[in-house]
Amino acid sequence: MTPVGASGAATLPESSPAPGSPSEPVVAFENVTVSFGPEPVLEDISFRVEPGETRILLGPAGVGKSVLLKLVNGLLCPDSGRIFVFGKEISAMREADLFELRGAIGTVFQEGALFDSLTVRDNVGYRLLEEHLPDDEITRRVTEALRFVELEETLDKFPSQLSGGMRRRVAIARAIVTNPKLILYDSPTGGLDPITSTTIIELVMKQRDVSRTSSLVVTHRLQDAFMLATHRFSREKNRMVPLPPHQADPHTSFLMLHNRHLVFDGTTAELVNSTDPFIREYLE
């Protein structure tokens, strides 16, 4: 598999400003609770994602991280509280309006979730096909997105012909092909080996630092989370490079869920220096 740092990699255009005021958060949860049965899955959750910010969401398995992402793009509705995306309250939005809003959100699903019967070109361009864009325009934009993840040569292949890491990179290309204002990553390295995981995290970092796209990254892999926080993508070297010791990316911060609640919301330094017993145990 070609590493993301290979020479000649293309970059996508920088994201244009998200809908709404530039001073508004891209995502805002206000005292959100959601239940599946008698007990809440998430309870009284409040946080924000600012323009250009990456929030890394940590927490044990089954704590509701993926549920939170589904709330962000309106696939689930909270029992109480309010959710704003691009300044619009989606918790009170009609389905037709939600569909339009999702056009500004890219999602990388767990395991990639590609369509086995479609080529890479049609997988990446699926939303463009739904919008009935001309074929040559779709091919141009899909090729550009695949060039960003360094898989331009896979245009006519099927998912079954790709490795697991390549399929995940195609999933990222599909998420960015519409030049979204927000990207939701649901365990983008789940099930991958450490070397391939590093390649995927480098792509997430590249999207953050080159296109400056706001993002919410769900992960259970601490090494991936801290790599994102302590490295940056260098355009000059076309690969990620470590930040100086004891420094962290100022646009990347952490959220942590535990036992239905948001138990941490802060910077990398605040996380590693936390004295909370659960957080200390989780990070060890």
C-alpha cells in the first residue's frame, strides 16, 4: 500500500466557510439526553465543536460514542436538550431539511461501509450520482478525492479487490468528495494493523491541517488519539511531523464519555494532567 506521505500527493481545496456565522460553533450540544428503553444512553451532554477544530471522543466500548455521532447528523433525535449544527437546531428540524444539511457533513463509518457491488468511482461519487451531476464532473471530483488519499489508480476497482486499509482510505475519499464543512469519523482505524492505522490517522491529520475541516473523531485507540494531538501535517514534506516536545496541536482537543455522562472536555495538556481516577486509569 502506498503510504500517504509519498511524493506527488494532491490536496483538495480548502473548505469554504460553514453555513451560519463564522463565530458560531459548528456543533453545539445543550443538555442532550437520549434513551433506548428505561435507562439513558447519554445524559445531559453539553459540548461544542468550533470552526476548524478537531474534537477526539474517547470512552469505553458501548458508552455511546457512535450514538453521539448519529445525533450530530440527525439520524437520532434526543429525548431532551437541543443540538445545533452550523447554527441550526437540528433537534427540531424536518427530515427534508435534515437531508439538505447532511450534504455539508461527511461521514467515515465503522469498517468503511462501502457498497460491494459498486466500483470505487461510484462508491466515492455516490452522493454526486444522487445529485445527477454530469458524469465527467463526477469523475473529475472523485479522481481529485482519490488523489488526496493516494488511491487514484483504484478508480475502476471494486472493494473486494482492495486491502482493508485501502477500503478505509476510499471511505475517507467518499466523505471528503463534497468538500464538507464537518467530518464525522466513527472509529476510522478499527480493525486495522498499527502501520495501516498510522496511514489513516495521517489522512485525518492532512484533512485537518490542509483543508482545515472541523471534525469529530471517535476512537478507542489512545495511540491514534495522541498522534493526532501531537503531530501536524507538513505540506513541505508531504507527511506528518511531530510537534516540539510538550506541545500539542491547538486546534485539537478531547471529549470523554463514561457511564452516560461527559466526564472530560478540554485540551491535551488538561487530559494528561487530570487527577480524575477514571481518566487516570483509562489513560494507563
